[in-house]
Amino acid sequence: MTAEYRAGGTDLMERRASGRSTGHIIDLYDQGLRSIEPTPDGGFRIGAMVTVDTLATDPVLAKAYPALSKTAGSLATPQIRRAATVGGVLLQKTRCRYYRNEHYECLKTGGTGCPARDNPGERAVVLDVGPCVAPHPSSVALAMLIYDAVAEVDRSPSRRVADLYSDGARDHLLEDGELLTAITLPPPVEGERAGYKRAISRASAEWPLAEAVAHLTVRDGVIIRAGVAVGGVAAVPLRLAGVEQALTGQPPSEELFTRSLDWTAAFPETAYKIPLAETLIRDVLTQAL
Ligand SMILES: Cc1cc2nc3c(=O)[nH]c(=O)nc-3n(C[C@H](O)[C@H](O)[C@H](O)COP(=O)(O)OP(=O)(O)OC[C@H]3O[C@@H](n4cnc5c(N)ncnc54)[C@H](O)[C@@H]3O)c2cc1C
Ligand code: SF4
């Protein structure tokens, strides 16, 4: 493995301590990448070293992309959000307990099997997109998906953030040594509102069991644009394009927001996440309205 970048270090240093990361480190502290700039089309370019706290609290970003700001403000703790960066939150490694334990090998450590499949536990995925059964860890990725964010990478052409997460075998598709330099977001939509909610097993400082984020734009009593994504349910962050389509063009209502997800749970242990996700989706749409 080539050297691994260190941004805020909140994920990397934990893996160093557990022996899961062992090679050289390139510290990004002096690399800049901290600016937030308007783009010619009216969107924004956010440097990879901008902190998660800035995503959550910057008033311009909060007005432009409320779903992103609410999501960023919900994760971990204030201390971690001040250290964690856009690059790190999008490219952090899985929280799977086997992966985090150096005594196990699996598909994500260069091994061949997945020990979690035989003992998934209540935190595993609901939807088996395969081969990994640990939910994708990034909350902020969900918001980036529903804003159609684009990732700027130093050694290859820019690509949609969604394309970084198209393989359930990997946490993201950046190659070793590739540097994420910035995220660009399209122009904000006037009048958009947003909701974010997570189900979590303790008050804070924990990844959620499930989470949902949504934005809605309503004009003349009709939803003209919707973005909905759910986390904690699959090995990739999940945008619900079908739900977005069902909402668009309709007048908002409680019935419309009450979604029945046509999912089959991969494991009995995680079947509880289906009604949980349905409730979270209803709640974030109601918040957004
Ligand atoms: C108690 C706790 C609770 C948490 N809860 C949540 C949660 O609910 N939701 C959530 O999303 N996260 C959660 N997190 C994770 C946290 O958001 C991440 O640890 C953090 O965002 C990582 O950012 P960082 O800048 O510290 O990354 P680092 O630890 O520095 O890096 C993480 C990884 O990204 C790579 N990387 C970083 N920047 C770049 C770049 N520019 N280009 C290429 N590679 C790069 C690094 O090489 C490394 O592999 C939690 C963390 C803790 C400790
Ligand atoms: S769930 Fe994913 S990270 Fe965990 S053991 Fe299986 S392949 Fe590895």
C-alpha cells in the first residue's frame, strides 16, 4: 500500500492504534484545500480540508444546502466535527467490528471471506448489495448524493460523488495515492427546505443504526424537486430515486410522506431497520415541509 493521507486524523489514528493502518502517512495539514469559493455557475467549491463543523455552521452553506448542513451538524461530537474534514468524512473506512480488529482478515483487508456474514449483528445492512455487509459509515455522503455533488481528484477527471460509492466491496473508489481536492455543488435552489434524522443507540458520539436526509422544494402547493437518502442500511450510501420520483409533482401530504419500503431484510437481526427507515423518511420529509 502507498502512503495514506491524514486529514483531521479522527479515523486514521484509530486505525493506527488498532494496527489496521501501518504504512507511511502524508499529512495534509499544510496543503491548503480549506477554501470555499463560488463557482461560475452559481454553485460552490468546497476544499477537501474544510471541516465538518464548517459544513454545519457556515451560514452561506447552511442557507444554500440545508440538508448538508443539518447532516454535518448531527454526527459524532463538536470536538470531532471541528477536526474532521470533508475529505475524511467521505473517505473514512468501514466501522465493521471485524475490519477494526487486526486479528481478522476479510475482503476489505485483502482477504477472501467476510466473517460478518456468519454473525452479522444488529448493526449490519438490511439490503445486501454485496459482498460487504457492514453499512457505509459516511453520513455526509448521503447529503452529497442528494445534491448531485462532484468530487475533484488530483490524478483523474472529476466524477460524481455517487460514482465513488458504486461498489459494495469498497468504502470508496479512490485509488491509493489519489487525493480528493474539493467537492463542487450545483447552484442552490431558492426556497429549498431540508430534514435530517438518525436513530442512535446512545445520545451522541456514535454512528447511527439508521439515518435519513431529505430536501424538498415546493412551488404553488406542489413538490417540484425532492432528494432523499438513507444510511445504515447498505454497504453503499443509498439515494432513493424511486421515492424522489413518487414525491415530485405531488402536493405534499402525510399520506405521501408515509413510505412503505419494498425491502427484504438480508438478515433477521436487521429486519427492524425497515420500519425504522420508513419512519425516518416520513419524519425528515415532514421536517423539510
Ligand atoms: C465517536 C465518533 C462518532 C462518529 N459518528 C459518525 C457519524 O455518525 N457519521 C459519520 O459520517 N461519521 C462519523 N464519525 C466519523 C468521523 O466523521 C470521521 O472520523 C471523520 O469525518 C474523518 O475525517 P478526518 O478528516 O479526521 O479523516 P482522517 O482520519 O484524516 O482520514 C480518513 C480517511 O480518509 C482519507 N482521506 C482524508 N482526506 C483525504 C483526501 N483529501 N484525499 C484522499 N484521502 C483522504 C485518509 O487517508 C483516511 O483513509 C464518527 C467518529 C467518531 C470518533
Ligand atoms: S462486513 Fe465488510 S468489513 Fe466486515 S468483515 Fe465483511 S467484508 Fe469485512
